Amino acid sequence: MRLSTESVTSSKDEPFRILDANGRLIEGRTGPDLSDEQLVQMYEDMTFSRHFDERTVSLQRQGRMGTYAPVAGHEGAQIGSTYALDRDDWVLPTYRESAIPLARDVEPSEVLRYWKGYEEGNASLVAENVFPINIVIGSLIPHATGMGMAFKYRDDYSRAVVCHFGDGATSEGDFHEALNFAGVFDTPNVFFCNNNQWAISVPRDRQTASDTIAQKAIAYGFDGVRVDGMDPLAVYRVTRDAIENAKRPEDDRKRPTLVESVQYRFGAHTTADDPSVYRDDDELERWQRKDPIVRFEKFLRNTGRLDDERIDAVKTRNEERMADAIEAVERLDDPDPEEMFQNVYEELPSRLEEQFERLQELRDRHGDDELLEG
């Protein structure tokens, strides 16, 4: 299936897909090398991610959770690409990739803990080879390239590094510097661009004049691939091929790959955003007809892997799992405000040192309860 850089040159190149809108295999395409059990588990992970999303947005609206970045519409890309990873591979997510740690067996309560302001929730991801969640646009891409270079220095060709970012990040200098370095030094990286058509309120056509994001890989000397991000089987196949290519110690092909996953976010950029201001309902409805969960469920039903009884059982497990996670997190004491100043700088800059001292003065004078009320 592998595409070359020369084949991704214009908007006429359709994203690679395996399933049509009705969940049927496209003629000439075959499903991935996943067992029936793995496929059903992929569906359960996707539906749990959607349920996690709905409940977390609801918690934020009730004042029980901080600002949150919804995942809905990205489940096929996140779960499909995560299933393509080997256990020793590393993945670097942004703020919209909550489904990735969930699919890597991180407890839902730990992901919720991060969104409630507990740094321990972020730190817990590392045990599953997931980098801490990053909210600075584009800044994690050089980190991913650096990690790939470290593995190359060690002659460790058993690991690949997959880095997620949005289409808006491709307008940042970090993106270009990291991919240029990866191309020159042939690092074992997969750069996974979640092109969901909007960088907050800025549309895709205001990010770049190039026809596609994938074709930017040509300038860096390695492969660029476009994939239907709302088709989890296609995302799995493309990411798996890219990971296998990254791990080839001797090959005439470059190890890095830029994947452009073409998809859509159904909800707001974050819970602080109102998407109705900059996009119309017709656009949203067109993309919702491609819902990755509905599409994948049709495939599993059509192939006899899923029925009403199994779907009901999945729904029940998802609801119980999420309810347990919420209960566990809400039993925790509030995080200490002083944690805001930790894990950022080895030594606090003077301006933050002044703020830290001011916080201590206010706590000594008023106490935490009065500060929170005021």
C-alpha cells in the first residue's frame, strides 16, 4: 500500500481508505492483520473515548472539571494509529489526544486527573510510553525528532516515535525544523498530522498554499501519505506501514513518514470555544455522516463480528468504567496551587519567583478556602 512522496502532490489525490461510508470494504482492499477480538476491542476503545468525551464536557459545564479539548470525530485516527504501535514504541500526544493514553491502557481516572489539574495524571502516562500531554502548539515535534535521534545513536531499531499534532501546527517553525532534521538524519519518526480542517477558527486553506499537508514531506526528502482519518482500518494500515519503515536499519528509503489524517472535529476547539461563530451547520452535518464510530460499527455488523447484544454489553462496560473513574477522581483533595510553579523550570525566573512568594503571602493571610471563594 505504501505511497511515495511523488504520489502525494495535489488535492486530486484522495486519502487512502479501506471502508466506504457504509462500512463495506472498498473493492480491491483488504482488512488489516487484526483478529476478530482486536477489532471488537478497537470498537470498544472508540466508543469509550466518545463516552469519556461526552461525560468530560458535561463535567466541565457543571464546574467540576477544567477547560477540556473534545475528541469527538478523531476516534478513528487516534485509536487506529495507536493500535499500530508496538509496545516499545513511543507516542507524543497533544491536548486533543485523550483517546491515545486510554487505548494504551492508562486508567481513565489518570487522564481525568490531568484535566482536573493534577500533574500526577500527566506523569502516569510515561509508564505506557506516552509522553505528557502537550498544549503548546508544535513544540512537541522537535522533542519527537530528538527522541528518534537518541534511538538512532543507540542503534536501537526496535522503536519508532509517533508524534501527533494538528494542521495549525504545520504553520509553526518547530514543524519545519523538526521534519527537516528528521529527513537529513533519517530518524525513526512518524509525524501524524490530524488535519481536522480548523485550527481553532482558522480554516485549513489559511494555513498553507500547498494542495495537501502530506506533500510537504517532499521538501524534507521522505514519504508523505494522506489517509481518511475517519476510517480506523485505513489509519491502522498507513500508520503500521510507516512504523515498519521507521524501524528499517538499512534501506534505500528514508525512515520518517508524514501522515496527513483527513478528518473533522465535531465539537468545539475547547470548552472555551464557540464553533458556531466560524463554521456552518451544513459543514458539520456533512462530516458527521462520516462518523468513524458509526462507520466502523457497520463494518463489524456486516462481517458478523458485532450484534445488538455485544453492543449493549460494550455500552454497559463503558458507562461503568467511566462512572468509576469520575468517582475515583472526585474523592481526591484539590491540588496544591503551588504545583503551578513546579516541573516547568529548574530554577524559577524572577517574575515567577515573585508570583510564588505573593501566593504564599495570600495563603498565609487568608487561607485557601477564602482565596477560592474570592
